[in-house]
Amino acid sequence: MGKQRPPRPSAGSSYRPARAEYDSYRPRQDRTRETQRRSDPRQTSPRRHPPNLPPVRSAVSKTKHERSTNPSTRIHSLRRLLTSQQDLPGTVRQEKERELAALLFDQRKALLTQNARKNLQRYHFVRFMERKKAERALKQLLRQRDSEQAYNTELEKLIHIAEVDINYTKYAPLGEKYISLFVQEGKKERQDRPKINKTEMATYDANQRSEILQLADQLSNVVRSASGAKPPMWYKVEKLMDEGEAKLEALRDGKLTTDKQLQKELAAIGGKQEAEMRSAHGNQLQETKPSWLDDDGIIDPADLDSDQDDDMSDGGFFER
């Protein structure tokens, strides 16, 4: 008998594994999303970018009219014109210099008004507290004078100082930096304070002890102030007390200090006579320019909007 060929092994028993339709560890892909994505025109269209807009620049005039009427722009244009090498006629140069001086004067005035408003808000509460403190000290000194029979020269001097302290807190220029009257530092506070007998304090009740301690604190401040540690404005207030309350109110509103400062600034910037001298001697605007205005300085238009601002108010702390 001839040898018969062995039967062919089935696919299941072969050494080669049958290929599965898909891997068991991979989830079946959902092709519905892909078809929906292709059908959606928003997904197929290219991504649209926002239009290229110029950057937003604050405090910069946009329109031609605003650029021509902006005081800061006009100041810049006049300075470039006057500092250039162009040969301008004498009358034209004199007119431009006067216009520039007026614009710089208005800008300086607006800047002083802005600083005055900041100082008023900053030192508002300090002035109020020192005024109350000086009033309490004056009341205590007046009581002491009424209780004494003889005339006390030293006590009258302290009363005068206390009165000037009150007027200083009320009538010191509101727009300028306020220098405190009652400044105490560490050991100096304990040295200036009068000595109090502890045995006598033990005999008083709580209200009497607090009143005596308060009086000692106030008297120590007055005595220390009498030694000469007073701000310069204090002596100016003392001098104006003899001229009446109207002068003190003018000092408080800045009419006696700000106006003089503006006149000095105007003289530094250049008035009529200075403009004529510069026209006669050539281009000397760079030398007569004030130190507070640099060539590279940025002029903020917001500093010139003081005409529409409300008047400064003391918020009820100071009587006008």
C-alpha cells in the first residue's frame, strides 16, 4: 500500500495564529464623528484671525483736530521750532516765545493744583488731630492761668504758642506739605514728660489720673515746641495773626505762596523782557529753560485739565 499523505491541519490548530479582525485592547473607532466633522463647514474652513488693529495708546490724541489743539503738542512744536537752526524773523520768534511761556505757565499752574489736591488728601487727618490736640492744651493752660492769682510770664508765653499752634493747623497752606508740630521720638518723649509723684497718683480715682496724664502729655508737647523746633510756616502764621483773619485765609488757600511761586516760574520760563533779550542775542531758549522741564520729559495732557476740576474742599475738618 502506498503511503497516504497526512491530513492537512486545520487553521485552528496551526502554529500561526489566526489574525483577529481588530485588537482587543483597542476600542472600536467611531467613524460617525469623522463624517460629522467633514460635513461641518466651520471645521473645514481655515481658522480666521482677528484683524490687525493698531495698539491702543492712552493719553495720545487721535484726530488731527485734537493734535492741533492739544497744549502739550503745541508746546512740543514750539520748542522744536525755536530750538531749530531756522532763521526766524525777530517779531515771529518773539511771538512764539511768548506763546510758549504762556503755555508752560498754564501747565505749571495745573501741576501745582494737582499736587495741592494730593497733599490735601494726604495730610487731612493729621491736621485735624493736631488741631484738636492744640485746642486741648490751650484749654488746660487757660484754666491754669485762671487759677493763679499772680501774672505768670512763662505761662502767657505758652498760651501764645498754643494759639499759634491752633492757627498753624487751621491756616497752613492746604496744598503744601504739612510739617507736624507734635513729633515725639522714643526717649525724648519720656524726658520731655513732666515727672508725676506715684504716691499722689494713688490717692486719685481713675478719671482724675487719666486727666492728669493727658495734661502732662499736652504740656510736654507745648514745652518742647517752645524750645524752637517749629516749622518755618509756623512763624509766618504768627506774623500774619496781627494782620487779621483775611490774610490767614489767603495763606491757607495758597494765594500768598502759590502765586509767588508761579511768578518765579514765569520769570524762569521767560516773560516779555526775557523774550526780547533772547530775540536780540539769538537762540538762547535752551539755557533759560527751567530745570523741571527736560528735553526728554513726557508732558501729560491730563495735567492741563484743571479748569474743569472742582475746587478743593477741606471735607469739614477746617472752617472757611
